[in-house]
Amino acid sequence: MKPKMQYDLLALVKQRLEKCEDVVYQALRIHGSACTMIYIESIVDNRMLQENIISPLIKKSAAVEEHFDSFIDRLDRGDMLSVPFELSSSADYVANMIVSGNAAMIVESLSESYLFDIVQYQKRAVSESQNEQVVNGPQEAFIEDINTNLSLLRHKIKHTDLKTIRYQIGDYSKTTVYMVYIDGLCKPGIVSQLDQKLSSISIDGAFGVSTLSEQMKEAVVSPFPQFQYTERPDSVAASLLEGRVGIMQDGTPSTLLVPVTLFSLLQSSEDYYHSFFSSSWIRLIRFLFAVISLLLPSLYVAITTFQPSIIPTDLLITITASRENIPFTALMEALIMELTFEGLREAGTRIPKPVGQTISIIGAIVIGQAAVDAGIVSNPMVIVVSITGIASYIIPHFELGLTFRLLRFPILILGGTLGLIGVFAAAFLVYGHVASLKSFNTPYLQPVAPLVLSEWKDTLIRVPSMRMKNRPKSYASNNNIRRRDRS
């Protein structure tokens, strides 16, 4: 027999939801007893509520002649409704579940409320990735709905070892977060470490995975990303199969992947959808231009200012002639052009999409040509800055590209004041910092430092897939065989 009401649960719930005028209180009469259905119409499945909950209850309570306690017992056993529910006598919990998309049914003579999970938020359809576009391979991308994202992932990996651990983060936002991994492939220590970090996060609200990454970041002062962001289900699935762990958050299409290395951030999902010849060539080009985006302006300034003798004579004459009437030093030239280019790049992202790219390109051409005609900067400097800007777009992961753009300025200043010594010193400082970084106990430069030759098959180049029989030791546990020969 159900416990009778010891206090006015309905009044307490109404008190918690005071001044929430979008809450609906629908009065019903079930088996002769008054009850109230409480829900927020904009975030529940109204059709399921009316057809699968309210209508069956009213019909069955009117058609069956039995004692009220027997009717409630049958309802508790699940004989009355096909919609799952839970019971709670806590007014705070009931109110929180209502604002989370549940419908609560409070019967006046009972001390417990029935909670039906029929949440239905508005969401966009699954579309192709906007930030990680590929020519070949799947075109679908995650959206802002966590359940849809989980379904896309389970469509890729149909195995019982795919584990999902649920968290609720944010005292006010109550954001759903999932840690996903494949049991037996990833290192248990990483799962335990992530579980501890996610469980200990205490913030008001979490509206993007960047909030979680900042809370879990190990090297707080490092500009280098320690998490990999992706919105592609195939990238997440492939990473899980390597032994990595994913963190998915409701309300954002981005997923975090850990551990991460510098070389994983320089790889693109499209590398695995082309032949290994073309993928290896594109990957080498990508590494080259990543170095160019970091060092080219500082090298140009350092050489033209302090070591012009290493430049071929004909080229040096051309550069000197173009800079003859320039009132600024090479360092000031580079800073002016780099800051202008960064401003144009940022403006291009803020301007509406239909005209943003056109305006940023035309703006760069017009401003560059006008600056040359006005004698503010030289033609070679415009070429150097343009090549550097193009090189930064080749880096597949935005966060790493942003880090290179940030580091470019202190290296440029050192190159303009100390020459090549300053550039080399800055490069060694960056290398030393990166070599000391770890992402969840995984060295940031592995397999280069420490040296793991077996993993070079998928670092600077990519060998044929049939040659990559083992999972990367950087991520995987003892189960590192991913390709078995079958007779």
C-alpha cells in the first residue's frame, strides 16, 4: 500500500516554481481522486503526454471498478502505462526534474510524485561538418543534442564494450555530460583520472566543452591545447578504437578527446580516406607549413635586419630596393602587417557568412596594395605575411593554429631585436616547453620524445593500413593488437 501524504507536496512544488509562468498545472481526476499534472509545455513531448499518459489514466480509471489502493498498485507495477517513470517525495527533486523536461503527477492523497521523462527540446537536423570538412569520407557531424550524438557514435561502434558514464555538471545549468570509452582498449588510469576530474567540477553552468577543458587542464599556463576538439563522429570512433577517451556534452556539437599529442593535432580525418601516398604527401606539406606559420616572419625580419649577407645578392638587391623609401624598420613592418591581418581575420568571422569571406579577402588585397603604394610596407613583407596567413589555415585543428598565431608575435619581437640568435632561442624554449608537457600522463611529443619508432608509421607519414597492426602505445592498454591476420 502506498504511503499517505504527510505534507502538502503540491504546495511545496508550487513554491519552488513560483514566478515560473511557463509551468502548466493541469488538474485531473484519477479514480475519484484529485491530482495535478505539472510540466513545462515548451520542453516536453505534448503528444506523448496526452496520448500515452493522461488519456490512458483517465480511461482506465473510469472503466475499472476497484479500490483506489489496488489501482495505484497496478500503476506502480507498470500495468497501466507504457511510459517509464520514477517516484520521489522530495519537493526540490520534483521541481528540478520538471524544469529539466519531466512531467510530474501529484495525487493529493499520496506523498510521492510520479515523474515521467518525456523531454523534447528543439534541435537542428544532422548536417555536414562546418569546421572539419573532407572531400571523401562521411559528411555527418554532431549537433547540440546529446542523445542524437550518442546515436551517431553507436552507429559507428556496435559493441558492448563501448561504455558511457553520465555526469551532471553546473549548479544551475544541470548540463548532461558523458564520458565515452571502449573498455579494454584505453588505459584504466585515464578513465579514473577523468572520472575524478569530472566529478569534482563545481561551476554555475557549462555551455561548451571549452569550459570543461579549462576545469580539467593540467598545465594551466600553457598556450598549447591539451584536448582535441572534434565534431565528427568518425573521428571520435577512430580515436576510441585507438584507446582514447571522449567527453561529450549536451548543448554543443564539439567533443573532447584525450590524451592528445602534438602530432595528433596535426592530423586530419581525411588522411585516412585517401591512399597512403597522397595522405603522406599532404601530411608532410602540413607539417612544413605549420613550421612556416610559426617562424617565417621572424626569420625574414632577423635575416634582413642582422644577417643580410646570407641572402643571395640578386634577392638582397630586390629586397633593399623595395624597402628604400619605407620609414619603418622590418620589425615594425611585420608587426603592422601581422596585426592588420589578425584584425581582418577576426572581422571575417564576425561579419555575416554570406559576405564575411569576400570582405576579408578583398580587404586584405586592398589594404595590402594601399599600404605598398603609400610606402608604409614593402612588397616582400606583404608576401611573407600572406604566406604565413595561408600557412596558419593549413593546420587542421583551430586551437593549435591559434596557439601558433599567438606565439608568432613574441618570436617575431625576439627575431627583430636579437636576430637569428633570438629566433633559435625562442624555438628552443617552445620545444622545451612542449617536450615537458603531458596530456593525462602521455608525453606531448610522443613518439618523437620519447622516441617510439613503432609509432612512426602514422606520424610524419602514413603507411598502408594493413601495416598498422598495433594501436598506438601512447593511448592503448595491453590490448594493442587492432589488426589480426585471418586465414
